[in-house]
Amino acid sequence: MAAKKKTAAKKSAKKSARRPAARKSAKKSTRKAAKKRTPSAAFMKAMQPDSALGAVVGNSAIPRTEVVKKVWAYIRRNGLQDSKNKRNVNADEKLRAVFGKSTVNMFEMMKLINKHLS
């Protein structure tokens, strides 16, 4: 009976030696470090806002990503996000000139902003 216990212990030791857990986790961490995303050149191209959008984000040429950041900063600074449905933005006079309506869903907001960039 003691011989059976020893062989079972040897088999489990062999299995753990074949699959070291430390090696697997080290591979995953190096993969994540190697896959750092770089922004697309199209997003980083400086775009010129028209006068309506320029009243919100400024009149200098800036990338689309920065335009969205500045619009969201304006929305939060002025408390324009709907309190019940956070996905909606209640536009004030400046944003109503950009959006063309008083309430905009945040998913359609970028489509409406793109019309004011050239």
C-alpha cells in the first residue's frame, strides 16, 4: 500500500513539473506589454472647427480626439448631462448651434460634431 502512495506522489510531481504555472503567467504579461496601441494618424490629424464649434472648443486647429475631450469638458463644466439618463446631453445655446437640437444621445454626438470640422 505504501508503494501505491509513492507512485501517486511521483505522478503528481511529474505533472506539475511539465506545466509550471510561473512560466505561463510570465508569457501573458510580456504579450500585454508588447501590444501597446498607437493612435491612428487619421485621429491625430488637426482639424479646423467652424465658428459654431469654435465657440465651445476654441478656434485653433486640433485633432478630433481633443475636440471630443473639450466638448465633454464643456458638458461637465456646465452640468449639461441629463440627470436621469446619463447618455443624453441637454444642449445649451452654444451646443444647440452645433447639434441642431436640444437633446442629443452621446453616441450620435460625434456624428454631429464631425459636420463642423474641416
